Amino acid sequence: METLDPYHELGQTFMDRLKLTTYPIAVKMIHPDEEAPRDALRPATVFCAEVPACLVYTYCRRSGFSFYLTKDDIACKPIVLYFGLDELPEPDDLYRTWADCAGYKRNMDAEKKSRADDARFAPFQFKGFVVSPLHQTLVKPDLVMVFCSPLVLSHLILAATYDGENIVSRFNGMESSCKEGIIRTYAAQSCQVVSPGMGDRIMAGVQDHEMIFSIPESQLEKVAENLFLSGNKLGDPSPFRIPHPVPSMGANRILGNPVEPPVWPALRKRLGEKMD
């Protein structure tokens, strides 16, 4: 059996170095021929009802419990369909229901257009998925979701792109933690910047100051190793660290020194030489 210790250590590393206030979430999709871990709780049993999947993520990252979700646990039926845990005889019924019962977009055509590039799993590709706190995960994760402040998000983006990559993410304001945080991250095998949707914020208690950064398993170690390497030539200690020495809204100086990276005067000199 593959040991989970490296993932536990990565979870602790992210929490310690980024000063996270909730646990990073390990996510594993469960194929039809796989068994979920026995110690993962069923949300419908715990809450005595179906609940939104995003609410389960909140309980996982705040309480430390692990959960196994199937279509019978998830109240958000659009997400049941996006995860491929069930299917409609007429696919357009989903957009029609959104248009008739919610009005997230202007009309049905807008509902459909805004989701034309959505990530989805094929029907019945999986029978469910497990969410577990990374530092004590019960499963080898397919990906990890980190709920964090915009500042921490900036550090995670810098770590993920330190070797030259770019991150391309998509936003339409809805179903974000599930659709972008899990499905697209899994399907594209690339890091994703996720702005939690209104369902995340209204029903799952995601706070005003929280964003999400999702990392596929294949990039977890790289992102952890690259934390705080960006800007390592700016000074010692680097200003790209936590906590940040934030200048005031007044003069752009700290302790009498200009707040600018060495890149600026170096280029200023080069531009001056060019003018001469």
C-alpha cells in the first residue's frame, strides 16, 4: 500500500508556511470499481439530509472530518450532473431550469452561453468523490484545494509559475468550487485560480476575504518547493514573504528608503544609456 505520509507532510507545509486558517482539502475521485475509505463520513448520514457539496468542503477544511460524497448526498443537483453522477434525458432542461427558477443570467440562451466552456465529467465516469484534510488525508489526492486570502493566493500563483508556466482560469460566477476547483483542475491537470461562486459564499460560509487555489497532484511538490522563491534577488530577507512590509499610502518609502525592486533602477540606467 502506498504511504500517505508525503501528502500529510505537504499539507503541514502549506499550513505552516502560508499561515492558512483552514486545512487544505485533498480530493479524490472514486471510479465505479473502487471502494471509498471506510472512515470517510457520508454527508447525508451526518446531516440527516442532502446538502450542497460546497458546504461539505467547509466542514472538511474547518473541522478536519473526511467525507465521501455520492449523488445521494448532494442537494445541488446541477453539480450532481456536472460530476457525472447522474444525467438528464434532455440536457437543455438544466439551462431551462436555471433560467426559469433562478435567473443567474439574463435568459436561457445566456445561461447556456456562459457555460459553453464549463468543465464536466462524463456520465457515470465516477460514482463519487472523497474530500479529506490534506495533512491527515485518508486518500492519495487527485488534487488539492487551498482556501486562502488574496495575499496567499498571490504566493501560490508565484510558486506555481516560478518555472515559467502561466495559469489560465475561467470565471462565470457560478458553481465555482466544484466546477473549477475540482472538475477543471482534474481534467486539465493544471493549477486553477478560483473565485468562489455565490453558492459557495451564501450556502457554504466561504468568507468575503477567501479565494481558492487548486493544485493537481502532479504539481503539489513543485508548488510547495517553490514557495517564496520568487523575488529571491530583491533583498535578504526578500520582501516577498509573510508578513509583508506594506508601505503606507503616503510617500513610497520605508524607513527612508525607496520602495522599489533593483530591477527598476537597473532598467532606468539602461534607458538612460539608450537616450544618451
